[in-house]
Amino acid sequence: MATILIVEDDPRIAAFVSKGLKKAGYQTQIASDGNQALPSALSGKFDLILLDLGLPEINGREVLKEIRAQAVQIPVIVVTALDNDEVREEILSLGAQAFIAKPFRFNSLLTCVRSHTR
């Protein structure tokens, strides 16, 4: 099964998502800020990244830009509370495959993850 990097600074959300994905058969690793996320994202060990935008240190936009600047083609699903059309368009233009607004239903997240890990 796929291995997913969860980049989320809220430990409750990170744990909730990780627990659900593990129950669905995925392996997960959590990074709580952009500094932790970048080396992991660029390591080639992950099949998908779930990325929050509002991160300490290096924000999610910068993480996504750096991932794409390094030509890493791993699918990225942005999961954020910043839900408006401008943010959505910007994130997709930066190379994210999907955008999920918080709060979200876990089943919706899982469906999106499954569609990008086949």
C-alpha cells in the first residue's frame, strides 16, 4: 500500500488523518512544519503528500513551490482552512493535484487519496 506524508501543524488533525489512513491500509509519516516536510517530500519515499498551507517555519505554498522546482512529481493534495476561489486556483496552478477545504469529512479525504494513489 502507498506511503503518505502528512504535513500538518495541528497535532489533533495530523493524528486523526494518520489513524484513518492507517486503518484504510496506508503507511503514514507526519511532519509538523515546512522545515520537516521538505527533506521528506524530496526523499522519494512517499507516494502522496497531504499538505496544509498554514505551517510554521516554511508555509505550505513555499513547500509546494520547492517540491515542483525540484521536479518531484509526487501527487500533492492541499488540505487547508483557506477556502476561497483565489487560493484554490493559485494552489492548483502551483502543481497540486487537489484541494480539500477544512473542515472535511474523512471519507471525502480518503476518496481523494485513493484516486491519486492508484
